[in-house]
Amino acid sequence: MSSAAPTGTGAGVSNNGGAATLLRVQDATMQFGGLTALTTFCLEVKAGDLQGLIGPNGAGKTTAFNVMTGVYRPTSGDIIVDGERVNGHLPHQVNRAGLARTFQNIRLFKDLSALDNIKVACLADDRPASSMFSRTRVNALRKQGNFVGARTLDAWGNYLDWWRALLTTSGFRADEERITERATRLLEVMGLQHRKDELARNLPYGEQRRLEISRALATSPKVLLLDEPAAGMNTREKSELMILIRKIRDDFKLGVLLIEHDMKLVMGICERITVLDHGETIASGTPAEVKNDKKVIEAYLGVESKELQA
Amino acid sequence: MSEFVQHIINGLASGTIYALVALGYTMVYGVLKLINFAHGDVMMVGVYVGYATSRQLERDTSQSFFGVTLIFLVAMMTCAALGFFIERFAYRPLREKPKLTALITAIGVSFFLSYSFQVETVVGGLTLLPGAAPKAFPEIIKPTEWLVIGDRDIVIWNWQVISIGIAAVLMTGLQYLVFKTRFGMAMRAVSFDHRTAGLMGIPVDKVISFTFMLGSALAAGAGILYAIKDTLVQPLMGVTLGLKAFVAAVIGGIGHVPGAVVGALALGLVEEFVVGYGSSTWRDAVAFGFLILVLLVRPEGIFGRMTAEKV
């Protein structure tokens, strides 16, 4: 299991041996009525990691994402983001703890402009470091283990913000400008500055995918979860995207976990791969290890092929 | 001609009141896809709070600028709190349930408010609930002629100017809030897809309760403006007025903020012309006939966007 072996299993992981664990999933199980969609799922992502989560259709990959990001509450097990146990928290609280994601089927705010899509996400990180309710202060409380205090401070900050919005104080306008600036920079990172004022629904498919990634980045995540970021792209677009993902990881010093169907791609980019099948983790390790794993080959090609090989 | 202009002015004055109530319907529908049928009754509560506040003040004070402002503020803040509690305890537990459940609950909340207000409850000399008997709203704004053109051809009353003025200020503020601030952006994001909004770090629950508070406060303001004009206060007043405002929101395209205003002004004008040139008996019939007409021609409302259903 990945959580048990942080070092020595592959080049990518051993490089990060000293990095802090940002996301730890411990024995997460998700049941819907009688159906178990995810069984004792374990995962560990450190700063600077680039990991893959693969598996055939219906293997539970997206369920795993949903459990991690607070869409579902795991039936049992723990999700720990940067030391804070977040299972049972609301999605926005999980997001503020440091987990951001994109979606398999693009879920942008299609009626908002590209810039506004990012600005909306900047809301999670909109207060200057000096303010009473700044994220720095909230994070400091989190570090001390005072999670209730952190959430209360965060909530009061929201109420204060709305009053400032209603009264349009000068500080509020300054914040608004700062957010616009930050959002513009994030658009530039993804090479979308020319689309700034266009409605998200009018962007070409590939750019919508990139916009979703920059929206996720706007929440200042510690770990970025990408659900099939390259779906529907051609080979050239895919390789460009992968270079971009690597660059994001290095520039923002994040951990990245991605779901991807294209095996070649995952093998090429990820330093560590976890394979799911029918909700169970059937393999975990470096691309080379996973590629030759008997169970993985079975899951992808079926049992018959084994018989054929034999 | 002058008669026509007079009707336009009267129509706009009553239309702006509809608009303020309609905005509450449309905003709540925008974020929750719920028709909050209790909205008209929240407005009624606002009128009673205004009534009680003005009775506490000296007659001269209640007619002063300070007094009127105080009456509006107390009513609006009480209703904001009421809106918050209704959302928190009646609607939030049903958020993930089928929409119909919340809709029936809304009707229930509406009945609860309008009928409990008919039970006269006095505890230790303090009237908690007013009872069914209609009351006269105090004259907090003394009706005077603001502008007289010709030989009383066109008369504009001060309360008409005041209600158009207050409504214009509140609506401009709302427009600014929704389209220019990041709170408005969060509201629009929640309206578009509240699950994704949550995953992007937006506190969905807080955005929704804030929307309720805002809508309820606007309704209280509208209710007092209405009571100043109509002077009659009774517990069922919210039902008719709320229904009219709902019609206005649907005409404008429910969920669309400027649409609600345009729909309300249109409705106000239509009603005024029916009363002016026809008979007041036909007023409500024509108002709802207007709704039917709009729904036949443009089912999505004037500004609503048609969503094509994929087959």
C-alpha cells in the first residue's frame, strides 16, 4: 500500500522522502446501500508528487475523488489534508483545507466570463495577510490543531466581507482589484489571457479544460486533483498539457494526483501510480512495477487473455 | 394626454413596489431553484414590524426623517433575521430532497405565518401577534402633492416620488451587488451549480442564507411602501401582493434580476391602465391574463433563457 512505503519504491517518491505529507487517505471505504464503490483505499500525496490513479471504467476512481473532496462522506476511514481530518466536512471546508479539483465532465460556471470563473474561486483566498480573518491566521490556527477555531474565524470573515460588499468600503474595492490582478495572472499561467472576457461556454474544449485547472489553482490548493484532464484531447494537446501539469507542480509546489485513461500518458508522466478495480486497490508503485503487475494486466485485458497467454 | 401620463406615473409607482418583492422571489429562485411562497408573508411580517415600531414612536418622531428611516431599518432587519431562520430550519434540511418537497414546505411556511398572525396574542400588555382585524398603518409620510402640472391635470404625490426613489436606490444597490462584487459572483456561481461552487471553496450555505436575508429585507421595505400607500394592514395582505410579485418575476423571466424589475413595472402599468380606462373589478383578472399571455408567447419570460432539452 502506498501509505506504508514512502521511500525506496521509485525515483520520484524517494526524491520527496523528506517532503511533508499533504494528503493522506487511510482505509477509506464508500458504500452506497449494498454496493461498495471503494474498499479500504489508501493513498499518500506529498508536496512535489505527481501521482496517477488509474483503473478500468467503473473502478471507483471518481468515487475516490468525491470521497476525498467532501462530496461524499466515507463510510469508514479517514481523509487527512495537511494534518486536518476532513471527512464529514462540507466541500468548501475541504477545499479551504487545501484540496482543489477539476471534473471529468467540465463543470465551469458557463455563464460567467473566463476571468470571473477564476475570481469566484479566489474568494476562498481573498483576504490580505494583515487582516484579522486572513488565511494565514486561519492556517496558523489549523497548524495548532484548533480546527474549530479556524473554521469559525473563516466563517466570521465571510460575514464581514458581505457587509463590506454591501457598503462598498474602500478596503473592499482594493481587495476586489487585488483579486482581479491575481485572477489575471492565473489566466496567463494557463495561456488564456486572450480569453479573459469571453463567456466560459464559448471557449474551445481544450481551453475550457485549462480554465478549469486555473480555477482550481485560484483556491491556493496544497494538492490538486485532476479528473481526466486530457479527456477528449488529441495526442499533441495531451503532451502539451502534461508539460503544463509538471510546470504547475513545480511553480506552485503542489502535490498533483490525476486520473487518466491513457496508459501511455500516465506511465510517461506519473512517478507513482495506484490502480483501482471494482473499488479495490490492486496495485500501487512506480510505472514500471505497475505495468508488469499480473492483476493490472488482468483488470485491463480480462482473464481470458491470461488463459490465451498461458 | 395628461390623463395618460398620470396613469404612467401611478403605474410605475405601484410597479416599483412589486419589483422589490419580485426581486426576492427571483434571487431565491436563482440560487435554490425554489419558489419561496412564504416570501409575501415575510413582507407582511415586515409591515407589522413597521407598524409596531411606528406605534412606539411619538407621532412627530415617526413622521420625521429619522423616524421613517428607523421604521424601515427595524422592519428590514427583523425580516432579514426571519428569512435567515426560515431558510435555516425549513428549507436547508430539504436541500437534497426533491424540489417538490421544498415547494410544499414553502406553502406551509406561508400559511403558518399568515394564519398565526391572525391569532391575537397579548402577553403582559405586549402584543405578540396582532390578530385578524385589519389595522390602519400610521401616516408616517403625510401625503402631499409633490408636483402639480396645469389645472391639476397631472398630480404627483410625495409618496410616489419617495417609493420610486427608495425602490430605485435599493434596486441599483442590488444590481451592483450581484454583478459587480465578488459576493454577487459567488451568488451567480451557486446559482449556476452549487455543488461545483462548494468544491471551489465557496461557502454555499452562507451564500444561500445571505440571499434569503437580502430578499426578505427588500420585501420588508416594499411592504412598508405599500402600506404607506394602501394604509390597510392585515395578516393576509402578503398572499395577494406576493402572488402579484411572483407573477411579475415570472413575466420578467424568473431567476433574472433586471427581468424581475421590468416584469414588475410592466405589471404595474397594465393594472393601472385597466383601472384607469376600464374597471377596477377587472384588475386582477387582467394581471393574471397578462401572465397567461406572456407564458403563451414567451414561456421563459421576457429575459429568461430558453433551455433546449436534449433528447
